[in-house]
Amino acid sequence: MEVLLKPIIAEQGEAVAERPYSVRWGLASLCLSMLLPSLGTSIANIGLPALAQAFGGSFQEVQWIVLAYLLAITTLIVSVGRLGDMTGRRRLLLIGILLFTLASVLCGFAPALWLMIAARALQGLSAAIMMALTMAFVGETVPKARTGSAMGLLATMSAIGTALGPSLGGALIAGFGWPAIFLVNVPLGIVAFTLAYCFLPADVNMGKTERAGFDMAGTLLLALALSAYALAMTTGPSSFGLLNLFLLAAAFFGAGLFVFAERKAASPLIRPAVFRNPVLSASLVMNALVSTVMMATLVVGPFYLSRALGLSEATVGAVMSIGPVISILAGVPAGRLVDRLDTPFVIATGLVAMAAGAIALAVLPGMAGYIAAIAILTPGYQLFQAANNTAVMADVCPDQRGVISGALNLSRNLGLITGASVMGAVFARASGTSNVAVAGPEAIHSGMQITFAAAAMLIAAALAIAAVTYRRGR
């Protein structure tokens, strides 16, 4: 950790001399605040079989242990970001870390499935607070010239959490039982809380004129619209039925009501004028498109490696871990490049690499081809993420950092949800079967080609958006 943090704080002059450890340990607290939510997502997935056995529930029932967490994050991340802008980001982040730690204890000792799901929803709420406010704090913790490096470091910590979850979770379940996958968060949460309390900058006191009221109506409408969309993408069998269509229609209707309400609100959750900024609007759309493609690799990859290439489960796991490992290694260098090069250039470079990686996944055969494609795609993703987040957060007004950071995380989550459902459906349809688990190697290979040809088109759309946006900006 210290090795990663030193380059970020190496050029801060007098500020470092006055408080030699504040920036370093403040960043350490932000890193843990980013690590814990991603670990909370990936470590629970590996425990679903053990949880189903422990609680005597079906797969559909225990799946809500994961869905409750993701739904809470998706529906509340913008609202908690706005709340942090209003009430104080440090104060709310400390509450979020404390809630996450307590919710982890509740999960570990839950006597019934319904209580486990409720505790996971509370954990998701606190994870939303941590994710939204961590990026918002970067502008207050490091100089503007080092924002890219800090964003790259946070992306690395998120990748570490995602990569560490399955292996750590499996080891903990084997050694101590399923409660350990939740209780492991407790010591990490205590350390994160202590560092944040001691070293993060204090909240700036706002006058009454600056302390606007909280937009409860907008919060409820946005939460309902996002919940409906997330459920439309995850509910039911592989086919898209009437219930899914109803939920999707409700999501669009709720989104329309939200926009109407925000225009009338005295203190809107999200100021409509914010989205007139072409860089922000384009960045959110590109973020969603890129996340959709990255989720496609996680959904389609295991089927291709096991069913088409005939690899064992252990080998599939080893190959699938290559992407997260590359993310860990590429995060900080990507951030440094953003600090040294023109941000739009880095965004374009990342998207070009991702497009090349998606095309390679579609055309390169065998395990070697798959690994080569991932080795192109993943660094491109890290370049894009570091540059895109920096472009958005660099010039945000201090009183909007929380809500804009929340919007960035929201666009990513919506992309992940869409990638899991829509790209999964494309893969199933392209494979010519409703049950890809029993499809033959040729069908799986064909589905792989068509899915990542579609993924390349999504990245091309993101590249076109970037070209238009930044050309217009000049």
C-alpha cells in the first residue's frame, strides 16, 4: 500500500511538510473504503451454495443475498452522494463505514434467511455511501495534478477486492464456515474507520443559504425507477417475459417523473443543468457502455472456456483470474498516464484498446487467444476508467462532488446489470439455445463470436461519443 501511495504524494511540497502523514493515511482510508464494497460483492457469490444449505433455501431465494446488496447500491448511490454534499462528506463516510461493519456482524450471525437479506440490504446502503464519497474525497485529499494517479489507485483497490473475493471466500468457508466471509470485513472496517476519522479533511461548515433541503420526492422517484430497471434485468428466467416488460416500462415512466420533479424542485437531487455539460453526459453514457462490455466477459467467459474449450473448473478459474490481476497491475500506471497526458487522448486510447480486445475475443481461437484478448482489453479498460473519472471529477463544484461521484458509480452499476442480462441474452440467442449450459462447443463458439462482435460495436459507439464530445469542446 505504501509503495502505491508514495508516487501520488511525492510532489505536494509544503502541504506534505506541514502534515507529513495526513495525505498518505487519508488515501489509505479511501483505498479501504473502495476495497470493502467490491469485496462485499464478490465474496458473497462464492458462499451461495453454503448459504443455501445452511438456511435450507432454494437458489432463487439465496440469490437475494446478492441482489439485495446490489439493488441497495444501485438505487441509493446518487442520493447518498447528494446527502454527503449537504451534511458533510467526512461525517457521512464515517457513518457508512460504521454501518458496513455492523451490517457485516449482522450477516455473520443472522439466524434466518430473511434477516440475512435485510442485513445485506443495509450493507449495500453503507457500501453506496462509501463508493459515492470515496471518489468525491479525492479532490480534497490530493492536488489536482495528481488526481489521475489517485483515481488509478482507487480502481486498483476495487479490482483487488473483486479478484480477492472468490479465493479468500473459498478459503474462509473451508476453514471457518460461511459466517467468516462476512466477519472478515469487521477488522478491515475498524481500520478504515480509524484512518478516516484521524486523517481525512474535516467538513467545511456551510451557512444556512448553502445548506439546501434534501429532495425526498426526487430520491424516492429515482430509487423506484432504478429498482424497477434492476428487477427488469434480473427477474425471471432467461427469456424476457411480460413481468420484465412491465418493470421496464415502470422504470422509464419513473425516470420521466423524476426528470419532471427535478425541474420543479426547489433543491433538486440532481440539478438538471448539470447534464447540459457535454463532458459529464458523455462520460456517464460511455461509462455504462464500457461496463456492459466488461460484464459480458465475466458472464460469457466461463461458458466459453469450459464448454467450448473443455477446460477443467480449476483451469477456468485460473484463466478468469488473469483479467483482475491485470487490472490490479494496470490501475496505478494508467492513473499516472492520465496525469501526464491529455485526458481525451487517454480516453480514446483506452477505448481503442478495448475495441481491439473485443474483436480479438471474437476472432482469436483457443485459450491462448482468449488470454491475449483479455491482456489487450483490460489495460484499455483501466486507461478509460482513470481518464474518464478524472475528466468528470476534475472541475466539479465542491458542493456537487458527492452526487456526481454517485452518478458515475450509478452509470457503472447500470452497465454491469445491463451487461449481465442483455449481453447474456445475446450470447444465449447467438448460441441457438435457451440453455447454454448444455450447448455444444460449436454453438458456444458461435455465441462467443457474435456477442463480442456486438461488444466491439458498443465500444465503437463510446469512441464516437468521445470524438464528438471532445472535438466540440475544442
